[in-house]
Amino acid sequence: MSTQTLQQPAPPKFGAPVLEASGVVMRFGGLTAVNNVNLTVREGEIMGLIGPNGAGKTTFFNCLTGMYKPTEGEVKFQGAVLPPKPRAVVKAGMARTFQNIRLFGNMTALENVMVGRYCRTNALAFTSIIRGPKYHREEAESRRIAQELLDFVGLGHTSEHLARNLPYGDQRRLEIARALATDPKLILLDEPTAGMNPKETEQAKDLIFRIRDKGLAVVVIEHDMRFIFSLCDRVHCLVRGETLIEGSPHEVQSDHRVIEAYIGQPDEDEEELVAEAHAHDHETPPTAPTAPASPASDLTKEDRA
Amino acid sequence: MDLFFQQLLNGLTLGSLYALIAVGYTVVYGIVQIINFAHGEVFMIGAFGALATWTVLFQGQTSLWVLPVMIIGAVAASVVVAVLMERVAYRPLRHAPRLAPLITAIGISVFLQEAIRLFYPGAKSAMPFPRIDIVTGAALQLGPLTVRRSAIFTIGSLIVCAALLWYFINRTKLGRGMLAVSQDKDTARLMGINVDRIIAVAFALGAALAGVAGVAQGLQNNNIDFFMGFLAGLKAFTAAVLGGIGNIMGAVLGGLVLGVVEAMAVQFIPGTFGGSPWKDVWAFALLIIVLVFRPQGLLGARVVDRA
Amino acid sequence: MTTSPAVPRTKTSVNNPRPSPQWWLALAGAVLLIASAFLSWCYVPALLGDLSIDAFPGGLQILMIIVAVLAIFFLVLRSGRMPSMDTLLDSAKALKALSATAVAFMVLVAIVIALQAPGLANANPGLFVGIVGAALMLAGSWQMASDPLVDPITVRLPGWVEILVIVVMMAIILFGAAYALGQEDGTVFCLFLVFLGGVVAALARGGLFSWISVIAARHRQVLMMGALAVAFLFPFTQNGSDANMSIATQVLIFATTALGLNIVVGLAGLLDLGYIAFLGAGAYVSAMMSHSAFAHIGWKPPFIVVVIIGAIVSSILGLIIGSPTLRVSGDYLAIVTLAFGEIFRLTVNNLDGNNGPRLTNGPNGIPGIPDLEFGAFNFGDTHTVLGIPLGRFANYYFLMLIVAGFIILVFTRLNNSRIGRGWVAIREDEKAAEAMGVNTFGLKLFAFAGGAFLAGMAGTIKAHQDVSVTPDQYIFLESAFLLAAIVLGGMGSVAGVLVGATVLKLLPEKLRFVADYRLLIFGLLLVVMMRFRPEGLVPSRRRALEFHADDQELADRVEEVHLEIAADPDTAEAKA
Amino acid sequence: MQRSIIRLGVPLAVAALALSACGSRSESTSSSSGAATKVAKIGVIAPLSGGLSAMGLGIKNSVDLAIKQANDSGAVAGWKFELYALDDEAKAEVGKNAATKISSDDAVIGVVGTLNSSVAQQTMPVLAAAKIAQVSPANTNPSLTQGADAANKKRPYNNYFRTCTTDAVQGPFAAQYLLGQGIKKVATIHDKKTYGQGLVDAFTVEFKKGGGEIVAAETVGENDKDFATVISKIKPSAPGAIYYGGEYPTAGPLSQQMKAQGLTVPLMGGDGIFDPKFIELAGATATGDMATSVGAPTDSTDAGKKFLNEYKAAGYKEDASAYGGYGYDAAKAIIEAAKSALKDAKDVKSARDAELTALGKVSFDGVTGKVAFDEFGDTTSKILTVYKVDAGKWIPAKTDTFK
């Protein structure tokens, strides 16, 4: 279906609610990472999720995408409560990217995206062995869609390159393409511009707008305030796991508590400099700045494992 | 009812052996998250180390005072082998895919077995283990209970080793270092802990206990052979998983439980599925059941899936 | 890194002046080597398959002729007669390797004569002529400089040439295998291995294989056909002797099982240490349903049914073991499968009526399993085809060949399909795969049960081929051997597993004199492989990458091949 | 790479040249000598490597000895025997390869082997197809000769014979002996292997027949080391003796642990524990333990003494081991049969039928007693001996013919 959506015109802002999270609480043993957060995202809306390090943004993401089961509260997607299983969530139409890129390094860009098609195709072992016309049709179909998505994010030329060899910025975009391949209604981007230079950041912003214009709802975690405020329709600010404020970029921007919350945190510009430095040598992604103590870091811990 | 206690005692003896070996698996796994399949062979090497010490130094000697020296010999042998193993085979693979160290481990254990079989004089078949007057010899009668002297030695050495180990890990600098590394290698390294050294120490610790186990086994069954490590190792690993791998006291508990289960299976499971021929089946079945209902083991914390 | 063909052309003309003194030297050496082959090497006829006759080269001498001829070929290349080839093959490296092989070979022969004749006094002039020749070759090729090469990918020969190359390669393999199996004498066999290793190394360094591999990738079907043809023709090279066929059949059964395991380990990345149990399950099912007097199951269905039942039974076992453990960490799976293997062995060892129901005769196993019979065709009899008698084992060999073919088909097709991509994704990053909607648990379970299914199938045939099933055929070591075949050959690659299986089953048969050290070497081999070449001898490209995460060049290389292959749609199949 | 080869090669070459000093131009040592006589090969299939190689090599050497003697004495005019020994690693598959290899050699008249019953199960059919006689010195599994069910015996392959007695004889003999000693309550233990289980089953039947009582029947795993549980289970039933079916590596420790746990009754077993190693493993407390073995004590009969001396004289590295004598007799049997079979045969292949029939009829006094085969190919020799451990040695206690 993503093919049709390509031609679809931008839908009117603030359509029906896609995602409704109410009273979400996430505890790890003693510490409460997310405490009673409500979030509603509507069709065609870009929602920004900001907050200082360790505010529980990523943890909240994991609750939404079924990686964690919220200790309390429920997450409704298009009116239905989702089982806390990533697969089910994806199938329902919610896709995500990762704060620290998690591509399938030794697969080509195209293959990566085709993996995204997995949940929308259904060739079983038997059919894959017999390879009737139906199989070939499906295979060709997902190959075509994957290629289109690569073109859409501007990676069409690199379809046969191995993911691990792509420059950092392209890897982020490839991850987005992979997420889009699952035909989502809502896409959650975890720091999509981390470690990008201003030019790439602009491209990213443009890309996100085009995704929105496909009629998808978008939730973005970002540190880069300028990016967020110029991108989002609404912004939701988390501090120490609790909602500080939600509103239009303007409201949030002008709220003094938000400023306070960020005092003592590493200065944004500084962070950007670091990020740019990394973005220029396209080798290693900068590990997103997270205090070791924060719950957000135990995903990354498992990466190392 | 006497039989129950008798078998309980037998089970605990058997279990103490498993426990001594199991600790090795658990310590290593807790720190480097690899299953050192070759650990069973380290145990076997320990037994042969003791035998060699005896043959070279006190051929024919049977009085108690040679025992400590034999134990030292055993521990030395197994520690050397284990540390070499770590250095030569495992360290280079620390960042390789999970499969690599596992296959290496299989290779090592086959290699060690064969090395002993081929190069240790007379090891092609089972070899008699030296008798030590006080420790082997006629059993003691406590009322209805028959207590083998070797059993006392085995259980005793488990208690002593466990105590020492607990002290080492919680009270010494090195031990705390191990805890740190098991929590988070990279951070520990940043804190200036020599991770390589800690890992080597972990292997050595496990090996030392395995060495003691080797002596205990020898005294108890009065014979050793090059293949003794395979099944013992497998059982010990089962015990480690049972107790919650990565958790030392868990390994001890797991070992004892496994031993008792085996003993009771021999005595009390009725019908054709009972008795000695099925006891191993029951032991392994227990492992699978535990993994189904409590993957983290009896005392283990949540196991992070490292797929 | 892809240099345009133009560059080397100029280069060659620079650092490759027409026949230099060293060139002549090498040529003289080669000629001398050939000449020596027509002289007597050794005074004792009993030794090394009789090298004592003048003018009629013995087996080993012919090997040397081959080396020399190859050397001359490369020398001709070097003289720049065939520029197209010259830019493709690094004649210098090849020559060095070849002459090194020749020297090593000749010296070894000398040593063997010195030790077994005994005394070099029994050596004839021919031997020393040969040694001198080899030495000259080495001296000549020693200082030769390599020319820069064009990347084989950019070279395109007419299709029929490429196909011809494949066919020739296959033919060589066929006769090589036949010859190698023909060698009874361990020493001769070893010398042959030296020769083989040397030549292969030479051609590899000469860049021939990287070229061939590209061709192979272009003509995957042809390659498959060729390989199948070779395998099919092999029994006809044995003119009736079943001695080698029984080995070949076992190699085939072993390889087939290993292929099944390769789906589990190589594709899905699950370590299964109890795989032999699934083979055993199949074998026991078919034994218990056979007409053996020791079989205690009354029902005797036709064999086809038995095959299916056996396969299903073992896949059910797979499910029972897999479903709980595939949820927890992979390490646990390893140990549980190992435990399961033990449970299986103990159980079949017990079910004799005294302990548990009377099914398997316990340790006695089920002997006297009759040969298969499809209609009038009895697998026990010798059938003569084209005047060549094909014995009992040849029959089973053909049957296994069909099964192997089937499993290879399953393997390759699954490998590059939706399912295969899912498996790779899981191997690469299970969490991410899950988050992309891949049914990780389902796929893992399927791989596990599917592998068991295939093993069960092979097992049902193995039972009849073996005539008897006993518990001691299904010990842990056998599982380890299967795993080793995969590791040795190369995870996730069909050719690799075939190579690995052949090496592991054939060498022990031929190298009887190391018999007692076999396991020692085996253990060492595993460790060394993991340390220095974890991806195996014939790795699948992707695996090679996984094990050398830092190797950029390799990664680039794989990419180019990708781009290249993807260029022509007919070979889209060939994607790694 | 080629550098390293040179570094290796040069010294090797030098060494080779040095070797050439020793060693003179010897006349070729090929089999050209005695080309006039025709060659008949006698195969050996036994574990020549691995854990059981000790026994396998013993068999091989004994056969070699028998062949040498036959050739020296010119047993069959115009014929010369040759040894053709192949390793089976005690693995069925490898044994089958060996059998196939042998059966594709037309000069083979008969095969001595195998050690393991499980291997024999796979070699028998292969050799049968080529009508090659197989005489085993060690297989004790009754079904090899008597087929699936003991009730109505049916010989599976007519090319298979054996010089050792089956468990069906040893077990009952032991039972009779114990009853004779006035021991009426016995506990049995076996290792669940073909040999051990067969032995115990046979023992049990006879012992009950004789009015004895089996107070406990246990098994131990082949890899078990600690028998405490089994012993504790048996102990309360207060048996007068333990009858063990299995081999010495398990029996030795079992005996020792029994005594150590206060179960101080004699342990009795078959020829599988009749080995000095048993005493070594069982230790001082082994005194009083018993074993049955086939034939009169090897070193008691003249034939036995003669064999052992000749074996020593031939200077083989490995000693004859438990089955050397049987192997020697097996080879002798094949040669005996060959006397009539090969006498006026033009080649071996055509003589094989005759060989099989002749084997059925052979009868001579061998090392291990009288060598002759019944209609199933089992040895008719029923002479057995009970040995007792005394002062760290096996002492013959009673030699008798089994009725």
C-alpha cells in the first residue's frame, strides 16, 4: 500500500488520534524511569519528544513499541490496546528507528529494507522452496517496494552496498527506509539527526516532512532544539520521567521550566560541535550522550552483550 | 526411611563434586559470558595431576600427610592448563561471534582427553588412584547410616572451598575487581581494572576448585580415566544452570540438588523407568524443565538474552 | 581498487622485458623436471608405487610432470604471448608457489626413499635430476616481480568459454578424486596431498580461483549441474570395486546430515550440539519399522512412508527441545541440545524391555536390517550399467545423492528467500529484527525443527545402508564431528560443508598410520581453525564478513561482486 | 610462503643426504620371493587404534603368529598365507569399510574378528555376500549365531563362527559354582552392555533354576564412577555375593566401593573381569572376588604354555591380552579348514564355499581348549574355569566341563 501513499496529498493536520498512551509508568526495580505519562498523536502530526538526558525518552519509546511492558497504564493504537510484543506492534502499523543505529551490517541496503517487508509478506518455507509464480510475484513486489523506498530516502544508488559500509548519515536514512518498509501508520524516530552535520540535518527534516505528507504520524526524540521547534507541530517535554509540558513549539520554547530543566545539561551547541566532528569522519557513530545510571542505557548495554 | 537418609547422604556427596566443578563454569560465565565446555577436562587434568604428584614423589606412600601435597599438585596442574587455555584459545576470540569460543571449547576438551590418553603412561584405560589410609578405607557406621570416609572429605572440601571463595570475592581487592568486571567490562576497564588479568584469575579460580574436585573424585572412586571429565563437566554445567549461571552460591546449591535428585531417582523411582540406567536422563530432564519454567535458575537474576 | 585493463598492459611491458635470464632458468628447470619423470627415481620397485622404471613415469612422476607443465604455461603467459590472460593471472606468484611445491615434493620423495628403501643409496639419478630441476625452477622464479592485475569481475569472456572452464574444472575434480581414492599407500596419498595443496595454492595465488569464482557466480546453474554430474559419474570410475564406494556413501550420508545442521548453525546461527540424535531418531524409526527380525513394531509400511515418519518423528523431537530453549539465550540452547543428545543415547540404550518398553533392544541395537527394495530393484544386488558393475554401496550412493540434492535445493532456496533474510537478520541483531516485525521465535524454531526433519530423512536411509543401528553410533563426538565439518568447510556454504565432510571422513580412512592421533589432531584443528580461519575453507561471503568485522577490503570486494552479479538479472539467484 | 618452505626444505634435504650414508643398495624386498606358491590372505578386523587397541593388537599378533607357523610348517602345499589386518576403531561403520575392502580382495580366504559384537553385526553381511568365513575370537552376543529369539534359534549368516563361548555358557557355569559354594542369595549388577546384560540374564535363569534367589537386580551406567547409590540400594537385601556382568574398568572400582561401604561379600564376574587390571583397580579388598573364564587356564595347559612362550619368542610389542589365545585358535581353525579347501583349488575365490563347509567340521586341540563349531557356528568347547583373587593374583579355583 505504501506505493499508493506515495502519490497521496498531505492530509489535513490533526486527523483522528493514532496513538493514545495514558498513564504509562515504567519501573526498573526501585527506580521509576517513566512516571504517569500521557501522549496522544494524531494522523499527519509530527510530535516532538524532548527532555534532558536520562529523562526516560527512550524508555518511553520502548514502552510504546512493545519492547518493554509498561508497569502501569496502557498504550492504545488506533483505538486498540497493543500486546507488548514488538512484532505485533509493527504488524499493527507502528515502526521505529534506534537511537544507536541497529542495521543488519552484513546485508545490503536493499536486503535491509526487504527485511522490513517481512511482516507484510507471507511466503512460507514450502512456497520458498517450490517457488511458484505467486512466490516470484511477491518477491519481485517487495524488491520493487524496497527499491522505491530507498529512492524515497535518497539511497537508490546504494541499494547493493553493504549497510555497514554506508556513511553515517545514510545509515540513519536507511534505518528510516527499513522502518517505512513495514507500512506503518506511525513512525517513531529516536534521535534521527544525532551526529549529523547541518546539511544532513536539513535533509533529514525535509525527509520527515515528506514522510508526514505520506499521511503518517511521526514521533521524534531529539536533543537539537532548533531542529525540534522548526519541525514539530506539537512538542512533549519529559523531565525525570514525568511530563513537564506539552504544547506547540512556541509554548514549550517560551516555558521557563524547560530552560531550567536543561541547565546543567551539556550545552546544545557544544553537543552539536561534537556531533559534527563525528559526522565528518563517517566512521563511528557517536554514542548518544546518556548518563550510565539512566535506564535508557540498558538497551545499549545489551548491544554490547 | 534409613534408606532415604542414606541416599540423601550419597546424593550430597555426589552433589558436592558437581558443585565444586560447577563453580568453575559459573565464575567464568559470570565474567566473560562464555561456556567453557573444556572445564570438565580441567577437572580431569586435576585428578591426573594429583596422581602424577603421588607417583613421582611418594610412590607407595599412604599416610595422610601426602594428601595436601597431592591437592597442591592437582590444583597446580589444572590452574596451569586453564590459564593457558584462556590465554591461547579464548582471549583471541573475545570479540568473535558467540559460536567461535564454544567450538574452540569442544576442540580443547577433545584435545585434552586425547593428550592424556595418549601421553600419560597407562592412561589408555582406567588408572587406580592412590589410597590414603584415613580418607579411604572402611566406612564409618553412624547408627543406620554408612558414611564413607571419602564422602566426608568431599563434602568438607566443598564447604572449605565455598567459604574461601566467598571471602576472596567479597573481601579482597581482586575479588571486588571481579565483581566489577562481571557488572560491566568497559566501565571496569575505565576504572583502571586490568580486565585481562581478572579474567585469567576467574579461570584460575574455577580450575583450582576443579582440581580439588579431581582429588575428591579419585579418593572416592579410587580410579580415574581420561574420559571422566565429559560427563562430570556436563552434569556440573547442568548444576550451574540449575542454580542460576553466574551466581556462585547458586552453583553450589544446584550441584547439591542435582546430586540428590540422581540418588533419589536410583532409589525411589519405581517401575522400568527407575533405577540407575535412567538417572542421567532424569538429571538432564530436570535441566530442561528448569529452563522452561525458570530460565534464570534457582538463585539466578534475570538472564539478559545475549542472542 | 578496480584498475582499468589499460593500466597493467603498459605496466607489463615495463617490468616484464621479453625472456630474461631468470625466465630461461625457470624454463630449463621445468624441462629438466619433466625429463626426470621419464627416468627411474628409485631402485626399489616396491616403494611409492614403483618409480624404478625408465621411460614409463609412475603415478608420482606424472604429478611432477603436471607441475612442470603448469609452470611452463605460466612462463609462456609471462613472456606476454597472451596479454588478455596475462593481465588476469599473476604468473610470478603462481610460479613461485609451483616451484616451491616441486622442491618440497622432490625432497619429500628423497626422504621417503632414504627412510624406507632404506638409504638414499637406493635413489636413482632421475631423482636428483628432478631435484635439480625443481631447484632451478625456484631459483628462476625467485626474483620474478608480479604484474598488477585487472579485477576478474571486469573481464568478460564469451559464455561458452566460461562454461567450458567450469566443465574442465569439474572433470579435473572427478579424476582427482578417483585417483586420490585409488591410493592405498598412505605415503603416496600424503605426497599426493602435498602436490594437490601446492598446485591449488599456486593457482589461488595466481588469481585463477578468484576468476573462476566470478564465473561460477555467473553460471550458478551450470556449476550445480556440473557438480551433480561429477558426483553421479563417480561410481563409474570405480570399475566395480565397492571398497571406495562404501566410504563415498558414508561421506555422502555424513555430508547430507551436516548440510541439515548447516541450516541450523550456518543460516539461523543456532548452535546445536545434539544433532546426531535426530539422525539417530530417523535411523531407529526406520529400523524398528523394517523387516529385521529384531524390530519390535508390527507395522511394516512401504519405505517412502517410513522416510516421512522418521523425518516427522525427529522434527517433533526438535520441536520438543527447541520450543522451551529457543526463548532463552543461545548458550543455553547449546547445552540443552547437548543434554538432549545424551538423553537420546541413554534412552535408546535403555528401551529393551528391562528398562522401559521393548523397542530398541538396548545396547544390542537392531541388526539384520534388510536391504531396500524398490519394486524389482534390490539395493543389495550388484547391477551392471554400461558394462560397469555397480555394487550394493553404489546403489545407496545414488539414493543418497538424490537426498543430498534435495537438501541442497532446500538449503539454497531457503537461503535466498524471505525466510533466509529473516534468519540473517536474526543472526545480525535479533532485537532489531524483532522490532522490524520478523517472527524471530518462529523462524528459529522452524530452522531447528526443519534441520531435524532433514536429519531424520537421512537417518532412515542410513539404517538400511548400515544394516544395523546401535546406540554407540550416536554419541556426542559424532555431533561434534558434524559441527566440525561445517566449521572446517565454512558455515552457511554448501560447497564448504561438502569439502569439510569429505576431509573429515576420507582422511582418517586414508591416513591409517596416524589413526591413534586422529582425535588429537581433530581437537587441535577445531581450535586452530577458530583462531585463524573461523569462516572455514570455503566460506559464504557473508560469514567471512561476520568473522572479520574489521576487514574493509573484503567488504568492498563482496560489494563489487554484488553490484556485478546484480547487473545481469539471470544470475540474481547467485546473491550471497 | 615459499621462503619458509626453503627454510624447511634445505635442512631436510641435508638430513636425507646424511641418511644415504647408512643403508646400502639392498636387493628389492618385494614379494617376488616364493612367487611359485599361491597366496591366500587371512584378514583381521579389530580395533588397532583407540581405547581398545590393546586387545585388538593382541589378536592381530596372535593371528600373525599362527600364520607364520603355518607357512614355516607348510601347512597347505603350494599355498602361502598372508596377514591382512585392518583397523575398525571399535566403530561399526569403520569395521564395515574394512569388511568391504577385504571382500573386494579375491585372495582372502577368511577373516579373524571382530572384537565388538556391534561391529560384527555390520561386517557379517558384507563378508557373507562374498562367502568369506569370519571367525570371531571375542563376540559374545548370542544373537550373532542364534538369531533374534532364543526360543527357536536360526543362524543369520552361515559364514560366521566364533572360538569364544557365549554368555549363555559362562553365566550358568558361574551360577552352578556359587550354588555349589552354598550361596543362595545373590544380587546382580550389569553395565547394560551386550556382554554384561547377556551374562547376567543367563546367570539369573540358571541360578533360579538351582533354587537360588536373586535379591536385587541393578544396572550401572557405562560412564558411572560413583556406585554408592546402587550399593546402598542393594545392601539391605543382604546378598551372599554380587554377580557382575561387565568388564574390569567398572568392576574393579565397584568391588572396592562395595567393600568400602561395608558390603563385604565376594564379587563374581565373567572373563570380562578376568584381568590383572581388575585386581589393581579393586585394591587389597579384592581378595575373594571371582571370575569365570573359558577353557582351562591358559598357562595350565601345555598348548597354552606353548602359545605364550612362542608369542613371547616372536617378540611382539604388545602382549597377547585376554583374546590373544582365541585369536590364535581362530586363525588355526581357518588354516585347518583351508588344508582341505585349498588343497586342489585353482584360486581362493572358488575355494571359499569349501572353506565354509570345512570350517564347520574342524576339530583340534587349541590354546583355549577343544576347537570345534556346532551347527550355529558357536564353539563346542564347554570347559570353563573359576578363578579366585588371592594375594593380588588370579588363582584357578575350579576347572570343569559345563553340563
